[in-house]
Amino acid sequence: MSAIRPVFYVSDGTGITAETIGHSLLTQFADTLFSTDRIPFVDSEERAREAADRIRAKGEEVGVRPVVVSSCVDPELTRLIGESGALVLDIFAPFVEPMERELGQQRKSQVGQAHGMVDFKTYHARINAMNYALTHDDGIAINYDDADLILVAVSRAGKTPTCVYLALHYGVRAANYPLTEEDLEHDRLPPRLRPYRSKLFALSIDPERLHQIREERRPNSRYAQLDTCKREVAAAESLFRAERIPVLSTTHKSIEEIASTVLTTLGIRRGMF
Amino acid sequence: MSAIRPVFYVSDGTGITAETIGHSLLTQFADTLFSTDRIPFVDSEERAREAADRIRAKGEEVGVRPVVVSSCVDPELTRLIGESGALVLDIFAPFVEPMERELGQQRKSQVGQAHGMVDFKTYHARINAMNYALTHDDGIAINYDDADLILVAVSRAGKTPTCVYLALHYGVRAANYPLTEEDLEHDRLPPRLRPYRSKLFALSIDPERLHQIREERRPNSRYAQLDTCKREVAAAESLFRAERIPVLSTTHKSIEEIASTVLTTLGIRRGMF
């Protein structure tokens, strides 16, 4: 049994870029146990030295060489962090030279820009999309004209987290429509949705899983019963088929995968926040 | 004026890792105009060839060599994408060899794992944290015992987006407490918050900016008046100082920066989703 390997995500900004790529890299080494820690806002030599001290101390404490995933744009800061003795992976360094050659220009080392507030207007659009998702979450009294897309599903199939994710990360105005028992009696779209056919995307879910989720929310209710879940899911899937609405099962998908699939399917192209 | 350079984020999974590092890289080349597009779920040779065709066609259409940021774990897929003629930046390749040497083990090429659903329990904790944020958003009738942290601020200072972000990305149960006019008459914490002092983090905001945001929500209301905003912000800041609550101004910060600062300040350590 080897020791737990300490990993530090070090950044001149939030550290989100370093952590995102670092996490992806660590999942490829599943045989090693890692402990992870983030050191954001390392934007001066003083902070870089403090970070290096902390990393060195951790390595000495556990007796294993730490790994640093660094997204500091200034190479001097990354060099100072390297004095900790850690294995330093500089996530931009390998790509800067090929990009400079390809574009015929030098990169500019603006510190901490990637997840900073780029401009007020864009930021505002993002917040508005999120407010939209939160206030259009119950399907009641909604005007769908403003929606970029509408997720349709039975209760607890994953609509809300997906809408919030789409708003937060893509600035997309995502509304949702929870299918009621009455809706499910017909193999046709509810009248309110018919004018918005091109905006619709359906979510489905394994009835057993739906049962688990609903049980946690309202234990021993008719709503949560396995029979109810089976009946609702079957009726919803039949409706989606009849109306040819694109559908994705959320059972084995993360929020990120659902969101990515929805955007690709509906052909919505937005930059990511 | 040079042509717009097409950039493709290509991935065997959602493409979020590729887009995150790609976006960070592009912000360092501010003199070039880029158009960006994502091609997720490229998990077979067939899809890699389709992606290559699409990328080649785009390059021929605009007359500029495209750039591909690839997070495909299987090097064969990345090689096929390279047949498009694009400049391919493989975001894992430079780090795999140093990591293999350091850890003394080979990486395992599981496709599309980084933002996939890792395990049901973790995923469930994340969804529960988000439901927590959404149902604990108004500060009314909340039991704060379960909260990992509580954001305190006047209305529209940025509490809700930050709580939702913390839930979605860190699985942190973030509640919030909107300071009322009555609360602001005193330089002391509202009684309900006093037992939870160690969980508190305060947000402040520039009154002019608050005024803009509130005007959009309730035009020409007393709530949105600049005078009201100035008075509320001054009273809130005075309260935070008197009670020594850590405070951050959200005016020039992104949601990511606010979230990262809150976690670092309160010493909450969680892996990122």
C-alpha cells in the first residue's frame, strides 16, 4: 500500500482551469490514491513563495513528492513554485509555443483572466439566464417565447439541475415543463408546448432510479411508488416517440453530459463560461 | 485584418475539459479573433473521421488553418483528427509521460470519464446540494444546522448564483440570508445567524451597480433607488465590520472568483465536479 499522493492545483486566478485538467488527468491513474488541494489567486512572487512553502511542507509530512498542476500564466511564478521540489505540470507551457508559431504573435500574460469577469454585458446575460431558469422552473404560467430550449420530462428526471447548468455555463435560457398525470393520458404534446416544438428536448429515466429519488423526497407516497414511476415513464416515452421529440435517458449521465447532448442535438452554439 | 481563426474543442466526453483549457489559452492571444465550436462524444474511429471531415471543410471554407484542442484519451482518435490538417493540441499528451514516470504506473485510457457520472452516491450528494441551495434561497424558515456555509448580503448582491455554483461544482450546501431593512437598523448580527458565526461569509457590492441591477428587476421602485442602495450597502458593511464577518465585493468578480474565495476563506475543502 503506497502513500496518498498530494496534488495541488495552483493558479493566478480561481484555479478552475488547473483543477479541471488536473482532475481529468488523475482519473487516468486510477491505481493511485490522491489527496487534492487548491491554492488560488497566486498572483505575486510573495504568494508563489508561500505556496511553495506549503507544498514542500506537505511533501515532507507525508513523505511523498507532491504533484502541482499550475495554470499560472507568468512562468516566473511557476518557477518559484517548482522550488518546493514538487513535480510541476505547467498546463499552458506545452501549447504556447505551437500557438505562437501558428498565429504569428506572442501570447500576452494577463494574470487570472480565464475565469475572471470578462465584461459586464456578458456577465449580466449569464445571471439573467440563471434567474430565468430559477423562475421558470415549475412550468406554471410561463411564456415560453423567450426560452432558448424547453426540457420536458416527468417530475424528478433531472430537468432542474440541467436547466441551471445550461444557464450558468452557457448563458442559455432553459425552461422546463413537468409532465402532469393529465398530460400523460394523451399521446400528444400538451397544447401549451405545441408552438415550441423545435425547442423541445425530452429527458427520460429508469423507473427504478426514479422510484429511489422520489422515495427520498416523499417517502411512502403514491407519487414515489415503483408502479407510479413505471407507468409515468412508459407513458412519457410513448408520447416522446409519437411526437418525435429527441430524448435522452439521464440514468447513467452526469449533468455535464446531459447539457452537452442537449446543446449538440438542438444545434445551440454558445461559448462556455 | 486577418480572417477569423476557427477553433474546435474535440472530446471523447462532454468536451468541458478541452473547452476550459482552450478558452484559457485563447484569452492569452487577444489580438486574434477566434470562432469556437465543440464536437463532443468523439469516442470511435468513425466519429473521429467525421470530426476530421468537418474540421477540414471549415478550414477550406474560411481559408485559415483550424486549431483543434483535443481531450480524447485514445491517441489513435487524436491522430485521425489530425488528418484534417488542423493544428492539433492534445491537452493530455504532454503530462502523461511525466506522470507515468513519477507514479511508476501506466495511465489507463478510459474514454470520456472526466465529466461522466463517477458514482451514484457522489452524484446524489451533488443534486441534493443543489436542491438545498434552491429551497434555501429566501432565508425564510430555514434551519441552518445543515448548511456548510451561509452567504449574508443585501438583496441582489450575488448570493443566489454563488450558492447554486457552490452546490453544482463543489457539492457544498450553501444557504443564504438576505439582510432586511430591519436587520440593517442594528450593527449586530440578526439573532437567527448568531449560532452560525463560523459559517458566515458576507458579500458586498458597489451601490451604483446594485442600483442598475435592481432597476432592471423593479424599475422606478424605492427598492431600486440609488439612495436606498447606498444606505443599505453602507449599513451592511458597517454590520460586517462590527461583527468581523469576512466580506468580498462582488462588483468586479465572476461567480467563479466569488465561489473560490468563499471556499478558501472558510477553509472548506471539496473536490470539484
